[in-house]
Amino acid sequence: MKEPLLQVQDIRMVFRNKKQEFAAVDGLSFQVERGEILGIVGESGSGKTMASLSIMGLLPEQGAIASGSIKYQGRELVGLSDAEMCKIRGKEISMIFQEPIMSLDQVFTVGNQLMEGILTHEKMSREEAQKRALEMLNLVGIPSPERVFHSYPFELSGGMCQRVMIAIALSCNPTLLIADEPTTALDVTVQAQIMDLLKKSRDKFNIGIILITHDLDVVKDMADRIIVMYGGNMMESATREQLFSNPAHPYTRGLLRAIPRLDTGDERLFNIEGTVPDIRNMPAGCHFCTRCWNAQERCKTQRPQLVEIESGHFVACHLAAEGRKEGEAV
């Protein structure tokens, strides 16, 4: 059987202080194949970014992987030294971070930042690295690559900076790309262009992509599979078709209902009341129970297990697991 490009198994990522530890990601499992786009969706505080930083080995100082496994092409990443991860990070696994203008260093030119990774990971002269950098700027659709190469990030628009970030991420021909909120703060037209660019990159290089977003609309036309996260837990995992035609978890249904539509007339836009609980004060049972309109007493104390309700469609909900139509209210 062919080994997946990335296999994450039962990861528990925690923040520790002198007395306690609090899980930001708990029991997360998934895999990514080459040429596949996996969407990870959830509100701020759901754990999706911490999951991606766990893969990259870039956790904050007080963060750690307490248990679980992350395998890239069969090689265990958990426990690797910084030196070993540096050989993989940027070369084989690359990441587009949130807020490109903040992620790029404002005091170095775009060209210097593009060439840094190329010179680190590839056996190239500076002339060859510059040629590769210009090719990447052209690849991501930047007009006048020579001008942008010599520009500073603060001289570029948000959309242009995002294209530069994608060029940097692809510059060393990675096989796995993690895109964390790649359309944040961009207007709708530029969002569509960036999504199209990621799709074309997947098709051209046959890379696996993990697309992290809070917006289900973003993954609707992009992802092959979608994971819905909440409070550090996986609520639902399904193919794109399954998730949008037959959402099983109340949280997923609420997210879908909250997407603005033109055919609702004067109907008030649906809103999931409340906020994601602080990781220091998560419910003992289902983490969504404090906001769920169908919550029962057992939801407060018993954590639901992931159950396969149809082939490849998993949900962590007591009611959905029993085959009951818990979503009538949404």
C-alpha cells in the first residue's frame, strides 16, 4: 500500500506552565496525499494554526507535542532536532504564514528574502539563485519581476506580498505546502486569484496542500477533503461533497448556515452564539456543548468519539453517531 505524504496520528499539542498543561490540539489525526488539497476549517482558537506549527516544528516556547506521531514520507518528525528540521523546513515542507506583510522582513528586499531559502537548501551560486528567484516571481504572476525583486515589502500591495510569500514557499520545490489563512485581509478579487494560484501550483508540481481557513466558502471549490476543528478537537472530517451535501455535526451546520446568501430574502443571518472557550477552561465533554442548540447532559461530561457515519465521513457527536437528525434547529 502506498505511503501517504503526511500522516498525523493522535497528536496532542499542549502549552505548559510550572503547574499545568493545557491542550491546544487534542487527538487530531489525518493524512495528506501528493496532489491532494486538505482543508482545515475553524474559528480563531480552534487549534488549526497550532496543528500546522506542530508539523513545521515551529511551536511557541511554552508549546510542545505531548503525544502522537507526525510522519512525513514515513519519517517521524516528532522529536527531531532543530538542525534536522531545518533541512526539511522550507525544502520539503513549506508554509505560507498569515498576514504576508507582517511575515516578510521590511528591511530586506524581496529578492534577498527569496534567495535566502534557495541558497540555504540548494547547491547554487548567487547568480543561479537570482535566476530561480526571478523565475518564481514570474511563475506566481507578478508583473515586472525584476522591479519587484529589488523592491521592499512595504512598497507592495497585500496581494503582491501574498504572491511573494507563495513564491518563497515554492522556491525549493517542496512536496507539501501549508497555507495558513492565505486570503486574510485581501479583497474578494485578489482572494480568488490567490486560490487559483494555489490550485495551479498543486497541478503543476503535484504537491500536497493543507489549506487552513476560518471560511468554508474558501475551501468549497478548493479542497478534496475537509476537517472541521473546534476547541482543539476534530468535529467532522469528510470529502468536500459529503460535507456540503450532508453536514453531520451541529457546528459544521452552523458554519454553513452562517455563510451569507442572496436567496434568503429578509431572513436574519444565522449566528452561532458565544465564543470558543479558553483552552484553560474547556468543557469536560464535547467542547462545543456550551454553544450547541442540541446539547444534552451527557454532552457536558462525555467526550464524543469520532464515528464513521458513511464511507470516509467521520463525526464526533453523540446524536449524529446514533443516526438522529440533530441538525433540525439549524
